[in-house]
Amino acid sequence: MKNAEKIILKAEDLDGYLTKKDLDDLALVKGMYDETLKTFSPVNKEGAIKSFDKIGHELQRICAEHPNIKVFSFENTEEGSHAEASRVISKLRDVNTSHHEFVYYSQRAYEMLFRLAYTDAPSVKKGHIVVQTPVTYPVQNYAVHKIPDIDSDIENAVMCVMLRGALLPSMIMSKEVEEYSSHKYVTPFALFKISRDDSKKEADMEYVLDLKKSFFNLEDLDGKDWIFADPMNATGGSLVTVVKYLQAQGVKPRSIKFFNVISALKGSLRVTRALENCTCYTLWLDPVMNEKAYIMPGLGDAGDRLNGCDRKENPRNIIRLISDYGSHITGLYSDQLKKIEETVLE
């Protein structure tokens, strides 16, 4: 449904993309997690460990059948890589992790996801970067370093931001693109005000794209590689809503990459079924959602943990939100913020 300013996608529209096999796999994993819940009250650590181990093997089996779902902990089988992902996720999940720690570990997570998508493949060619150092005696010194040559993969990219929890992750990903580009390419930004109606249950959830509060240029998106970075992919509805709207305007991406710290299995299946040439990259795959469409075991509201809570009667606009990040973040991502300001103000 749509009017002049808002586009609405319903949950049943998303489920229509799933196959019978998908639904059977989802039902299987849900049954396994229902059994896991019995180990939580009171917590039975040994029982929980065994149960999560079984679920992990089942999720790995499902993802092996879906090449467009890339899970860091499944793709990187080295013990050290798996341990790194486990440690980062455990800190992000932990109810005791502070705001500053949450931002730090989110940055770590997206650095790992960038490597998974762009630099870890054996086929990636090596390039060189020459940097000027501060040492000037007896002459100006330079250093030469080998880096992955991925310019063709990243220098056609546009960051597509599904406000508001996705703002900082998108800035992090854009910074990674800039650092790996031999030409210091800074991605353009497209900003979409997308939300879901949390008063509804997962089965009848609605996703609302507010065009009046979005900022994007259709011409800048056509034929580009669209990068979406959202801490959580629960239902997949926000991404599908945005992409389907853009496609209805005659805009076609060259590719779509969706980066998540945590994704629910159902969200990953929906997205990769609904969108052509779309790959989901997630640090960790969680098995189920509850009736309110919150991922379980999840990590809470990632947007609030990154940005702090808004008051409903006085929500922050994008400029105020950026200001609240503080000088450390705004200084680190100054090139990205300049692009965002150009998008919003011009």
C-alpha cells in the first residue's frame, strides 16, 4: 500500500517469497529453540551448551544450501576466526556492555564483515599502496605496503542507510571502503526513513517507508552496488520495502549487499528469496524470533544501544543524532559525515 508520502509492506507479503522447504527448516529450528528455552529458567549451562551446539549444526546445514547467506562463523572455519566472532558477539549481546563498548565492538564486527565480503577470498589480487611517513631526514620517507586490489568491487558503491540504528554501521562500512580504495573513494549516501510498527506481532507486522523524511537521488542509485548495513536483520521487511520501492521507480542495482551483526534465519531467507542478486553477510545467525519480531537470543534494541533512546514526543533528526555521537566519532568519520550533510542539506 502507498500514498504520496508513505510506502507500507506487510508481513504476509514477505512470507510469500519463502518456499515450502524454507518453512519446514524454520519450523524445525523453532522446535529446537523451544526446547532450548527450557534450559533458561533456571539456567542450565550444560544443557544450553548442548542445545545451542545442535542448533548451530542445523543452521550451518541450512546455510550451506543458500549460497547468498554468508555467516562469518560458518565461512571462516579457522578456530581463531570463529573464536574472534564468538567473543565480539558475546560482548555485544551482554546486558552489562556499556554504550562505549557497544560502539567499539560494533566497529570490530563491521571490520570483520568487510573482510568476509571483499578481501578474504583467495582469488583477490594484490595491489600496492605508497604512503608518505612523518620521517623527513635525510630525505622524505615513503613506505610501500601490499593491500587487496578491490577497487572494482567497492568504487561503484552507494551506502543505503535505513535510519536510525543503521546510521553508524553505514558510516563504518563507508570508512572501510575509503581505507581499502587506492583512490580514497568515499561512498555517496542515500538515507531512508524506514520503521516497523512494534505494536503489531511478527505475523501481521507492517513496515513503513516515510518518503518525506528520506533523502536520496534516484539517478545516483541506478546501476550501482547498493550496500546496506543494519545491526539487526530480524524480519527482512525494512530492506525489502526500500529495495522494492526503488525498483518500482525504475532504478536497478548492479548488486545488493546486506551487512548485519546478527540476523535471524527467517530474515536472511526472506531477503535472499525476495531480492535478486542480493547477498546477506552476518557475523552471527540466530535461530528464531518471538511474537513481537525480536530476535532470540538477540542483543536487544541495537539502535538504542548505539545511539541512546529518543523521547517519542521529541525524536532527534539526523543532524542532532550525528551531533550526539560526539567529537571522537564525528572526527573519525569526517569524510562520511560530509557526504551525509551534502545529501541532507543539498
